[in-house]
Amino acid sequence: MFGSGKMGNGDLNHLAPDRTMEYFPIAAFVGYNFKKLRLGLNYEYVVVNQATSPSEVNFTNLTGKESNVGLRVEYFTGKYGAGVILKPSNSYTLTKTTGNGNSSSYKGKLGYGVQFTAQMRKEIGVVFDYSSVTYDESLSDADVTMNRFSIGLMLSNFSGGRN
């Protein structure tokens, strides 16, 4: 997938004002089809790049990597799907070191994702994703929120809702 969105805490007076970010998520869903419901576990790994110049956001750079594990439920008609992912386990690691050379990792509160899918061929489709998570063990002096919208290709071996 490829996406864009905002990350920060919305205030230039804090250490992490809002900035535009680019997202490159890769996700895997392992689950079970039960009639028109898909239930299972979702894992996502996201490479995050800051698109805003650090000079515009107090010379900070939040480029990093996110990973999360979640529970997913999706209603699937055989061609189209709509689902929700609850992400209780979120972590974010900055890829740029701090001024003293340390790397930083942070834990997030319960995040979520909403996805819409459309299968174009038997195993190939498209996915539209909106995701959000707030890091309270924060990257700065206030909670930092990451919001993104992504679009991408989906490979699936689900049976299309037929049991």
C-alpha cells in the first residue's frame, strides 16, 4: 500500500507539531471465513517518511517504522468487503537518532483501522484503508497522533464467502 496523512500533536509550541507524512504499509491477515464474515489476526508493518521539511516543524523529524498487531472483522460479499481492525499493540521507532545519538521507540494506545476492499480477480483486489493511533508514551511532551489514508493491492486466498 501507499498512503499519506498527518502525524503530530497539533501545536507548534510542542515538540511534535503536525506534519505531512508518507506511509508504506505491508499487512498480513490470517483468519477464518464464516459465511460472509472474516475473522482473524492482522499484522502490519509500516515504513513512515516525513514529507514536511524539518525546518517547518521546530527542526524535528518523525521518520520511522511502525508495527502493530490487531483483531480484524470484515463483512465480505464475495467481491466487496468492509472491515474494522482494532490494534491494541502499536509500536513506533524513529529511524533518525536523537541529538545524543540514541534511537527512540514508543508504545501506542488502542489504534484502529477501517478498510474497504474490492476483489478484481479471484486472488487480486484493491484495498482502501484509514488508520489512526495515538502514542501516549509519546515522541514529545504531548501525545502524538498518526492518521493516514492508504490505497493498495491485495492478494487473497479466501474462498469469497462460500462455505
